[in-house]
Amino acid sequence: MILIVITSIVWMTQSLQRIEIIVKFGQGLGVFAYLSILIIPSLLAIIIPFALFGAAVFALHRLHTDSEIAVMFAAGVSRWRLAAPILLITLFGALATLYVNVDLMPRSYRTMKQAVADIRADFASSVIRSGEFMTYIDGFTIYVDEARPGGQFVGLLVNDYRNKNDPKTYMAQKAILRDNGAGPMLILKDCNIQSTDKETGVVDIIRFGELAVNISSFQKGRGELVLELTERYPRELLNPDMSKPYDRANAAKLIAEGHARFAAPLYAFAYVLVGLYAMLGGAYNRRGYVVRIAAAGAVIFTVRIAGFLVQGLVETSGAYWMLYAVPGLIIVIFAKLLFAPIRGPVRLLPTASQEAA
């Protein structure tokens, strides 16, 4: 539940970045929703460890509130036995984080990038919009009264003045955009071509029942998509292609990102062990664990920030092992604190009523 709630909140803020698909390119809500969903895997890689920490702390705090932890400690149940099921769930969460980082996130981002590139390169969505004069290239302007799904248009005007010596204006009651394999063709129906005789100034109007206008030369080329950090698989990050300008300029950053992907699952264990120590470590306290929970939260946020800072540092130093050392050190420290042998009997702090008595 924590994972769903946090992901939903962050997703709503991130998805607004794709609102341009509707505003600028005239796409529907379905396309916007599809592209927004493709953002979710990148959020899960960061949120899963935090969600595991929150769930562990919540569950253990509930057990403390119901005095079940006290009963289990009194019955001789060890900390390891209490922590084992939570660590097992953490293992599944870490594996899920690893899968997101090495496969799901780059695959979804590639799909999103290709879809956005197709929309931006599409003539109908990027040029022809209802009630607007749109100039696609210098000397070629299109206006339609109504743009309908499937590349259909009503009330179309095309002003082609690329050739200054022979400008033409096309008008049609209806038009449809079709791709014949070689490029897009604009099929005009019930149309006419208007041109002006330079010598006499008379406007010549030629009427057609149907006329095809080749607009393939106006189609924007997609070109080769440059894959950025989030769109690359680990093998592509750890082995940059030095024949490509982007890879040469960002080789250290790519390698650091590749190691960070593999180090990310360790944060799940680091966060959970911090939470376990806050709730199970030290003396048992019936007065509440608010301070401990707040301190544990501060620790995990500090660790995550340290991880981001180290990732920036190793890009210049090349000490990529430090990316694993940050969460690894936290795991070792808090595992040792949590599972260290308890010296002497566990002392339960008295309640306020017992102190008064």
C-alpha cells in the first residue's frame, strides 16, 4: 500500500511533463496516459526500498502497540526470528528493484522515447490542427476547419508559396492523409487550385474532383535516436561505444550509472536494517518509538543523498566500488548492531502507572 500511494503521488507530478503531447501535438488522453504509465518503472527503482522501510517500521510499531513484541521477547524469541520474515520480503523487493533497473526501466523509456519521436515527426499531428494556420516549412502554410481522427480533414486550405515565381493556393472541402509507403500524400476532394497570372493579374481557378498532393518532402526525419542514461541497459552503460560522440563525451557518467543500477538493490536491505534496529534494537521502551522512527528516517534519507553524491564523485575518480560501499557499509553496521548478542536480561522500562505505584 505504501508503494502504491507514494508511486501514485510522484507519478502524478512527473506525468505533467508529458502534457505537451496534448497541447502541442494534438494527441488524445489515451496517448497521454500511455506515455505517463511508461514513467512508472523509473519511479519504482527509487521508491521500492523506501516502501519496504515504511512497511517494516509500520508493522513492527503495530506489534509494539499491541504489546506482542514484549510477549515474544518474554517467551525467548530472538531478534533474528522476528527480523527473518521481513528480510525475506526485503529480498523479493531487492530482486524487483534489480529487475526494474536492468530491464524494465530501460525498455519502457525506449518505448516512450520512440513513441514521442514518432508523434513529433508525424506530419498530421505536428502541423495540421483545427482552426489554426500552421507553417510547417518556410513557404508552406496549412489551415483546416476541423481535423478528425484517422488523418481526415474538413475545410482545408494550403498556401504553397515556396516558388516565389509560381505561388499556388489549394482549397478543398475534404481531405485525407494517407501513407503510400514512399511518404505521406494529402488527397484533396472537391478541390481547386488558384494561381495568379503575373502579366494580367487574373486569378486562374482549376477545379478537381480529387487531387493528390505529395508532402513526403515535408516529413521530418526521425534520425538516429540518442539513448540517454535511463534508456540504456547495463551492458550498454558499462561498455560505452566510443565511436559515438555522446558515449565519448559521457563515458564516465555511463559507467557510473551502470554500477549504480546494480548497487540499488542493496539500499533495500540497508533501509530495512535501519528500520529493524530502530524498532527492535536497544532497550525495550513502552513509551513509544516516535523519536527512533524519526531518527531512522533521517538516516535513510542521508544514505540515499550520500549515494547520489558519491555517484557524481566517482565519475571523475573512477572508484566505482564506492557505489556499493555506501549501502554495504550501512548493512554491515546495522546488522551487527541488531544481531549482536544481548548482554544480560532484557530490561523493560516501567510504565508511568508502575512508577507511581
